[in-house]
Amino acid sequence: MHISLGVNGQPVEADVEPRLLLVHYLRDFLRLTGTQIGCDTTTCGACTILLDGMAVKSCGLFAVQAAGREITTVEGLAPHGHLNPVQEGFKECFALQCGYCTPGMVLASIALLTSNPDPTEDEIRWALSGNICRCTGYTNIVRAVQWAADKMRATASAPTGMGAILAANAAPSASLGSSQGQASSQAASQASSHGGHDG
């Protein structure tokens, strides 16, 4: 069957067998080997990708089921060399050891933070409950997601472009205006006190 889809922002076309699993299409045809093969039963989550922004296990889908849709694999998260905040969080919080589960964990975490920018610890653990890690004990993975959530919220709330320029210039002006107002008040107070002594 002929399929057309988007993979990491690029259009892709291929002729595939109807029974070909999506995970094998990504790894064997497109050479995107960051999508791991673990259990082939949708249990471990090592093969997790984003399908139209939703975390799915690519060992449980046929390639033809992705026709007309957009796929993101771990290779598509840092196209210009700048790590995604979740990738940064995993690095900063030492949230990986062998690394086999990491691509799936990262993509599942991104799907969570896209829909819920400020998750609780329980919500993070629930969102990642379909992704198995045999090394870390999950604590640092949860911390990494929390770290990424904090960074993403801070970045989203910070002004950019002209807004950042205006904000930077407004602060000194406001401070200057405040200090000038205080100086004027002090001068008026002194004049009033002198006037009282003269009278």
C-alpha cells in the first residue's frame, strides 16, 4: 500500500505491506532508531512516539494507520541542536542510566506537558505508567518532568521580541519616576517645615 505522512516535520511517502508495524517502518525504512523495540506487546513503552501530538506505542500500530498523520520521534525534538526542555530536564536531573527507555519517556512527558503544563507528581507518574524503566526507580524521571514544566512555564510567561524590549526599558523608567517622586515629596516636606519656622 502507498502511504503519505509527515515525520519530524518532513513529508514522507512509501509503499509498505499492510502488516508492517509502524515501529519497524520507522526503524528499518527511515532509520530512525531512537524509537526502541522492547516488548512488541505495547507493555514497555520503549517504542513511544507522538502521533498528531499524542503519545502512542508504535509497536501496536500498523504503518498504514499513520497515513495522512504527523509523527514525531525523538530525532525530531532538537532539529537545530537546541534540546527540548524535557530533554534538558532529563540531563539536569540525571534521569537516565542505560538510556533504553529514555526516548519513550521523553516523548510521553512532552505529550503530558502539552496538555497539562503544571502536572502534580501523581499526574506525572500516571502519565508515565505505561513506560517501564528498569534502572532509575523513576524518582529522577519525575523530577526531570517537573524541572521541564517549570522551565516551560517560565519561558511561556516571559515577554519576547518587542515586549521584552519594552519591559526592559520600562523598569528603569518606573524606578526613576518613583525616586523622582520621593525626592519631590522630600523637598515639599522640607519647604513646609521651613515655612513653619519662619512664621
